[in-house]
Amino acid sequence: MDAATFSREFRDDNETPLSRLGSSKSLYALTGGEMDAGAVRTAVAAEFALAGRTFESWSADEANGDAAALFGDVAEDAREHRDTADADVDPAGDDVHEYPEYDVLADLDATAERAGGLYGRLVLAHTRTEQTVGFFVGDADPASSNEFRAVRDDLDDRLDDALDLLASVCEGDDDGDWAAARDAADAVVDAAYDDYVETLESMGVKPKNVC
């Protein structure tokens, strides 16, 4: 196993859920059906706020220096992205979507697992941000669409960093660390997809008709 193979297989095996999580119906679920600019900004800001807190926590207790540094950098990015979307959002106090994939991430302790979980979250965030860009393009708001293009580009850069970290922490392993990393990445997407299905169903929307 190597990082390129890890990425290819992860994306191929999760093609359907990632496609659906990057759809307009996914954004509809995250906003509770309120498809206006303010609701979209609030929803995406809540995810970025949770990311900032999660990866800052990882950075503080991670024994691997390279991993700790990357987690800290991703946390800083996430806080900046939260400010871009809506600096006033507090997921602990505001009535926003809960993003259960962060419960999955909170349970990861080993470095390889965390590297895999980080990669899964970055792929998911990049996918969702593509739809956010599309929303603001459709809303005839070029300034906002450009803001989120910059967020998307930041996430794209961090995807490369996460793959480099995976290669570093799993190098020379007999695939045990690669398997743990893949399980963590899959679990992030699984939690987000299960939440997507359950949220749409609670709103009277049939997820099976969404692609």
C-alpha cells in the first residue's frame, strides 16, 4: 500500500456517498431546508468550527511531531474558514447541524487512525465546499463564490499534506496502519452519509432518489 493507492481506493469505494454528500440535497439537509445565503453560511461555518476544535485538540496531545504540526495547521485553517463563512457561529450554543462525523473523529487516538480520519474529513469538506461554491454561483453572488473557491483550494492543498503524513506514519508497516487509517477515513464518510440519509428522511425526502 502507498498513499496514492490509499487515496484512489478510498475515493472509488466511497464514490456514491461522496457524490451524494456533495449534492444540493446534502446542502439542503445541512441547512434544515433553508436554502438561503445566511443559512448556508451558518451551516458550513458550524462544520469548520468543529474542525478547528477537533484538530487543535489532536495537535495538543499527539506524540508524532509531524502529525501534531499538521493537525495544528488544519485547525488554524478551519478557524479561518469558519470566519470566512460566519465568524459568529458557535456549534456548542447555536441551533446548527451537529455533524456526527466529529463524534467518530473524537474517538481516534492512534496516529495512523488520526491521519486517515483527517484525510476522510478533508475529502468530505472539499466535496461539500464544491457544492457551496455552486450555490453562490447560482445565487449570483460572485464575491461569496470566490471566497469559497479559496476555501476549496486550501482544502485541496491540505489533502496533499494529509497523504504525505499517511505515507510517513504508515511507511514500512505490514499494512496494519494503512488498514487502520482506511477504517477511520471510511468511518468519517459513513457517519456523514448516515446522517444525510436520516436527516432527509426526517424532512420527507427520499435519499434513494438523490444522486
